[in-house]
Amino acid sequence: MVEITSPAFKANAREALADAPLQRALGHVRSGFIAKRAVAAEALPEFDRLRDNARDIKDHALAHLDLYLEAYADKVEAAGGHVHWAETAEDARRIILDICRSKNARTVTKGKSMITEEIGLNAFLEEHSVAPVETDLGEYIIQLRGEHPSHIIAPAVHVNKDQVEADFRRVHTHLDPDRNLDEPTTLLGEARAVLREKYFQADIGITGANFLVAETGTSVIVTNEGNGDLTQSLPKTHVVVASIEKIVPTLEDVSQILRVLARSATGQDMSVYTTFSTGPRREADPDGPEDYHVVLLDNGRSSMLGTEFQDMLRCIRCGACMNHCPVYHAVGGHAYGWVYPGPMGAVLTPSLIGVDQSGHLPNASTFCGRCESVCPMRIPLPKMMRHWREREFSRNLNPAAARYGLGLWAFFAKRPALYQALTRVAIGTLGLMGRARGRFRAMPLAGGWTRYRDLPAPEGGTFQAQWAKRHGNSRRGTR
Amino acid sequence: MTANAQHDAQQSPNGRSEAGKAPRVGLFVTCLVDLFRPSVGFAAVKLMEDAGCRVDVPAAQTCCGQPAFNSGDRKDARAIAEGVIRSFEDYDYVVAPSGSCAGMLKKHYAELFDDDDEARARAEAFSAKVFELVSFLADVLGITEVNAQHEGTVTYHDSCSGLRELGIRQQPRRLLRSVEGLELKEMKDSDVCCGFGGTFCVKYPDISNKIVEEKTRTIREAGASLLLAGDLGCLMNMAGKLKREGSAIEVRHVAEVLAGMTDQPAIGEKRRG
């Protein structure tokens, strides 16, 4: 499993904030993705209606998930493929290893897949003497660096070009040490040449899936580099690893959701490659795998059905929420401490690893709502983060000092007369103290505020006190 | 102040306001305005009275309940909401000089009563009457200009709840353009969060600081001498940061400028003279 550092979110965040190269890299997220999505959405007058439509398709699929999963599995098997049901990450790893062993596989190539990150597949395969090779350029870089993705569609967004050059020189020792790697295109060319060999060596190709289509038993991937196609069509065996909520009823549904996916993610009308796979190679097919397996992972998702977190299962992993998140922009993806960062991670991670491990994530949000406003599937992310806070509150998981402070505040907030008597005195005093400068540089119990900013002083006298003085007894609602 | 007759023709949500009669407005002051900047409350009263409203301030109000609601404490949030609804449900309109508090009253109260159909219906009827101040002036009363003067350049920050929960974007800008002498200079990314986020700013001060640093950078780049917004929480956060950075840019609630009530020192500034 991927190591969980979510409990150390605050320390992770501090480290990230002090990391100058990371901060420079995050600047690109802030500028690039947002502008491109805005242009793409603007260019399509029906974009918001497409979002409604996409939401409705997934809602329907989730409401009948059992039915569609069974229909999908039947179609896969009718096409000559094999379906494996994995309840847990461990089940999925074991199933995949068994397939590798049955093929005597030494090398597997991989298309980009967050699910294989979720189940920690690479480390597991390595432990069992199977070498996984990531073929998406970003994932390849991350693999060379021994890291995990910091973004769900741009895994190496935190890495800069010079770091990639150093990694390539360190690992590609068979190449001329004096070669020029100054340009991104030369780096890309080198990765392509190295990876091309791997495709031919691979015994098995493993991909994820953006969609599973119930009516045809088809798995769909979208990529920009074509690496996914080579991964799944060159080796003799293709293994698809996908979580159960990827299911949609029909091919028409796929084409509907595709219209919002790339636009929301990268601002492209469509990704460069959209590839449909149905079973192993048929007799008339010019190419394709001899053997086709699908591993369907639950890993906690079915327990989200019927709860306040079901809407999260609509997510199509476009990354728009994190691209637009001020907290993600500040700290990057690794600070979140597990596989899924940003707003979608703040909702999904507690569902998958437990809120006691990841309680910071749904709390580290300003509730600015920008994520929900760009989500192509209209997932109410802030609302669901709040639901996690409710679960934490009801289980007494939040810090005692915060609970005590909140309880004290609520006691007075529910008693207006008492509240106003108290605030009249407190604000009067504070107003006098702050009168000279108009603000405080430090304030007991407000260190979180005054560490970084001044605290504006009250003008003096609460509004309620001043209004009462002017309007006397004629007021309504006085207690 | 120029108001068209829209509110005369428009039935209030509970049907109480008859044609031609001044709408009765309950001002939800908000806790931050009550405690830190009463002049915003008085500016709100002036703006609405100038537009022909009768404005009351029920004494039985404290806070909208957001700190409890957003901390996962639904029970206290619901108790506070019950009190607010009781105090305000007889008015034609309930108006708050804050997008965040108005958003809470308008968009979130009903869900606190999910298990009680009658209470939920009552909350929904209440919520239908709630408006943020500038949206109330522009969208409900149909006001297109104000009778105010302000010599100088201003820039406007779109607070998140007002913008994304209540759709407030053009309304304050339109009214600001009618202020004599005022020049609006837009900042980049005016719709990006300032990092306040209620308790977020003290729970995660390092991250909040990073976000507000970005915000004050774009504020300074706008080259205006006055920063305006519609939410005191955001304003105190941005003012506090600008002052800590030694900036001379002043910060005020948009209502103060629209009402022509800028005699008070700006937020975080000392009294003159």
C-alpha cells in the first residue's frame, strides 16, 4: 500500500510551502489549466447542459450499479475475456500477481492508472520479482524518482525540467553521457526511445479504465501520448484494473461524458487518443492481446452507496477541482498524504482509508466552492467535506480545544440577550485598546490570526448597543 | 437614490407586501459587523431606507450559525437557525450585509431540518425571503444607481459565497460605477478566495497566509487606493494582511461607499486627528 501521511497534513503543508521549486511548479497549475478549461467551456454553449446530462447518466448507473456490473461482466466473458471481482486492494494485488505468474511474466508495462496507485501495485509486483514499467511520461518520471503522483492527471506536475534531466542521466546510463537534454522535446524523445523497447519486452500490459460500458463489455481509456494503446495491444495479455463506479450503461453515454471530460481536465475538445477495448483479439483483428482480463475493484466504494457520499462516485477523475483549488495551489498534491489530492481527495480519501486517518483533508478547505463550480459531474464537494466534518464531530475526532471553544461560542450564540450583554463589554474594551493604532499586532488566543496578519480593532460599541441607544424600547424581538 | 417601482409590483415571497406599501426588512446584522464594524450596519440601513424600505433590527440575533455548521455541529447550527427564523420570519425580506451569512440563511438552513417536513417547509419559506444587501438593492429593488460620491480608485474582490452561492458579481460593480468620482480598477483573479474561510484561517494559518499573500499581490497590482468587498470576514483578512505588509491601500465594505458613509477610519486604520 502507498504510505499514508495524511495525519501529518499540517507538517506536509509547511514543508510544501517552504519548497521553492514546488511553489514555482504550482504556479503553472494556477495559470495553465484554469485558462484552458475556461476557453473550452466558453466555446461550447451547451456545456452546462452537458454537465447535467453527465451527472444524470452516472446517477442512473449508480442507482442500478449491481445490474450494470453484472451485464458488463457477462458481455466481457461473452467476448472471451475474464472478469475478476476484488473486494479489497489486497485481493486486487493478489489476482494480478496470479495472472502474472500464470504467464511467467517478468516485465509488465503500465498505462496511467490511479487505481493501481490506490492498490500500491508497483511496489507489490517488484516485491514479487515482476518489473512494472510506467509508460505515461509523467508516471515514468515519477517512477524513476521513487515518488507518487501529485496530481491525478498530471502526475509529475511538481517536477521541473532540470530534475527530469538529472533523473534521465542517472537512470539511462547506457546512453551517451554528453547528449544534449536541454529541451523538453529531447527529454520526450529519450523517454519515447527507452520506453519503445519496453513495450516489446513486456509480457503483460496493465491499464486502468475511464469507463466500462455495460452494453458491450468494453473498457475505454483516454490518453494524450498513445502509450496506453501500445501498452494494451502489444503484449500477449491485457489486464484492465478499474473500480466498480466506472460503469456506464451504453456507448452513447460514454460519448456524452467524453464531451465534458477533456474540456474540464486540460481544455482539449477531446484527448488525443480515446481507445475502446472489448475482449481479446478476434480472428479477423490485425492485432490485440491473446488474453484479456478485467479486475473490478470495490475497496470501500460499495459502502458509499446509499450514503451522503454516493455522489462522489460520479467522479471521472478530470482534476478540475484541484486545478481550481486555492489550497491545492498552495501546498500541491503530496501534502494530502495519500493517493488522491485536492477537493476530490478530501472527500474520497476518508471514504477509502477512514476519516480518523485523513481528518485534516475535509477540514483544510475554505469552502470557496470553486471546485463544485467547475466539476463536470456537479459533485457537491464542499457539502460532502462538511459531511465528513459532521462524522468527525459526532465521533469526537476533532481536537478537544476546538470542540470546547465551539461549544462555549454556541452556548452564547443561542442566547442573544446574554450574548449581547457579554459582547457589549468585551467589544467596548477591545475597541478602547485598539483605538490608538486601529489594529492589533498580537492578541492572546488569536495567534493563528496575528502570526501572519494584523487584527483590525473593533470600531467601538457593538451595532446592537448603538442601535438600542437610538431606537430604545420600540424594538421588536427584545428578550 | 434611484429606485424603479419594481418592488411595488413585486409580491414579497409571503405575499404580505401590498402594492405601493414600503417593504418591511429585517436586517440580519451579522456577528462580525455587530462586533467589529457597526458602520456597515448603519450603511445598510441607510441604503435600504433611501430605497423606500422600513428597516428593523430584531434584537434576538447573534450569528447565522456557520461556525457550528461548518465544524460539523449540526445540532447547534439548527438551534441557532431556529432562533433566527423565529426572529425574522414575519418580515417581507431578510437582508444581510454579507454573502457568506446570507448564503447560510438562504442556501443551507433548509437542510438542517431534513428530518422534519414542517420545520423544513418553514425554513424554506424563510430562506426565500433572504437576500444579501447589494443583491437586494439591485435584484429585488431594481436600483441602478446610488447617490454617493467617492473620489478615487477602487478595486473589488468577489467574496466566494456571494459569488458562487448567490450569483453576486455584476450588481456591486454596476452600483459602484454610479458613484460620482469613483474609478473601478479590476484586480486579476478577483473571484479567487482570499484564504479567510471562517475557522480555516486559524486552523490552517500557514495555508491561509499563502492564499492571502497571493490575494494582496493581485490587489496591489490593480493599482487602486481602496479595496472593497461585501463580506467583513474576507475584508478583515485582506486588511490585516495589507496592513502587516505595510500597504497604504485602504479597505472598506462596499456598503460604506455605496451609502456615502466613509467618515469612519477604514478597516484596521486608526482614527484620524
